Amino acid sequence: MENQDTPNISTANNVLVSGGLTLTVFWILNILKTAFPMVKSFLTFHKPVGPLSGLYIISILFFALLMFLFTSFKIRSQTKACWIYAVSIILFVIMVFPPVFEPIAHLLGGK
């Protein structure tokens, strides 16, 4: 019988991978909303907040979806899960930095 005090490593790994992938979706949507007015208007769920409202809501829903999907299988490698999360954080910090994402968004948007 498993000790109840021992944390479930595969659940923690699922959270790390889901969080990392959600950060990736966030910065991709951030670039797309800057590049395309249609995406910006689609993400505007609440006018006073603007597209940031949709950006956060979609990211939260994506995280919940991934957590649900990852319940069907277990991510056993804690090292891989931590690396996925660490790389995702580094990419996120770089890609939401305005001198990086604005030129990419303008290139995609044809400006």
C-alpha cells in the first residue's frame, strides 16, 4: 500500500508539462493578437480589459484541457517534465519581451 504522505510525482509532472505548454500557447497568442486585428478582436471578451481578457481565459482553459488530457496517461520522467517547464519559461520570457515579439508580430502581420 502506498503511503498517503508521498506526493504523486506523475501528477506533479502533468502540472509542469501543462504549465509549460500553456506558457507557449500564451506567447503565441500574444504575437498573433499583435499581428492580426481579427485575433485581437476575437480575444476581446471584455472591452475595458481588451484582448488580455481572452488571452488569459484561453490560456486557463488550455491548461485545464491539458490537465484533463494528461489524467489518461502518466508522465513518469520528472527530469523531462522539469526541462519542458524550464525551457517554456525561458521561451516565454524572451517571446513576451517587446523588442522580440513586436518585430515578429509586424513581420507576420505584413507591416
